[in-house]
Amino acid sequence: MAAATPTSYTDKVIVSDEVAEFSPEIIAEMNEHLAKYPPERKRSALIPILMLIIQRERGWVDNAGVNFLAKFLDLEVTDIWETATFYSMFNLRPVGRHHIQICKTLSCKIMGEPEITEHICSKLGIHPGETTEDGKFTVSLVECLGSCGTAPMMQIGYDFHEDLTIETVDQILDSLR
């Protein structure tokens, strides 16, 4: 097996020959997604399988998961990485159990995102892009989460939290500890 090395494109992508293994139940779930598309269009299952299964099962999109998916969908590894590195919904590094994604676009910024971000980071003792030492929380600043009318907002896991105030942020964080 080749040693894992950062690529010259980005320090987020590690290249190795390792291939992930999944249980028969997970393989069956992948096949259910694959069955939604014509056989000649199995590449169309890339995003759902990458997001709903690889990232869910492994916690992030790692090289072993990408290698597995390339073989499973009969694609090149670069096809998988093109997609994974393009969309911000894919985690290219391990994230905390609670991944706090704070919308940083204009509506949220105008409605108080900078104060919300500062408060969250101060309370957790980390900066955007970092994970707490206990591995519980990761904070990321992301592009529009599509909730401009209820700004500022953040997403934790798959849950949206809108109309944020310092008080509601404290309640949300306290409930996750």
C-alpha cells in the first residue's frame, strides 16, 4: 500500500490505496440508491451515496471511502474527488460529533452572523475550521444555507436553527453538551 501523502492540489485530500469496507446492509442501501437510475447513468448516484452513506458511515469523505465508491460506481477516483471537493456539504476532514455550520452570506451577515460566530467560537474555545479538543464540536463558516428570511442561521448536522440570538445559541449549545 502506498503511503498517505497530501496532494499538491489541496492539503485536505490524502491519497492512499486503502479501500473502505462496508457491511452487507450498507451495500444493500447503496444498491437501493443505484437502482433509482438507469444502468448507463449510475454516475447519477454519486452524490446521494457519497453524502448519505460514505460520509454518514465514515464520518467524513476519506480516501478509503472514495476508493470504494470509485470501484462501486465504476468511475475514476478523480471523478469522486472532483465532486467531493466542489461541494461544501462534504467533509474532507474529520469533524466533531456536532458540526456547526454557520451561514456567512449577506442576509445572515446583516442580521448578526459576525456576533453569533464570535459568541459560538468564544464559548467553545475554537476558531472557524477547528474542532474542540474533546471532538464534540466543529465550527465551519459556509455559504448560503437557503434561509435568508430567517437569518442569522446555522445548521448542526441536518437540523436548521434560524432567527438566532445569543440566548438561543446558548440554549442550543447547552442542549448538545
